[in-house]
Amino acid sequence: MTKLNRDDELLTVKEVGEITKISKTTLYQLIEDGKIPSVRLGRKLVRVPKEKLYEALDGVLSGE
């Protein structure tokens, strides 16, 4: 899980799917594998910090 800053905008998995055009099932697998940074709020709520998502996507696109 990712450390959260006070002003981070948090996205739901559905919102991340709308941005990336990746299915929720695949997103949950990428989150579980640590390829997409996330924070867990309680037992079931998973959120993705928007800035960390874009950093992760930049890394994938640049081949890191």
C-alpha cells in the first residue's frame, strides 16, 4: 500500500478504469501485484491516489 499525503486526490477503481480503459478485474489484479499504487480504507475500500497512478503509468510508458 502507498503512503498518503493530505492533499492527494483519491480515485475509485471504477474511476481508474474510466481513465485507463482497463477492466475492474484487471485493475484489482494490478493493485494486488503492486503495479498500481493504492491505499486501503477499511477492509474493503480501495482507492488509488491520482498522482501516483499517473506516475505509475508514466513508468510503464517509458519502459521502467
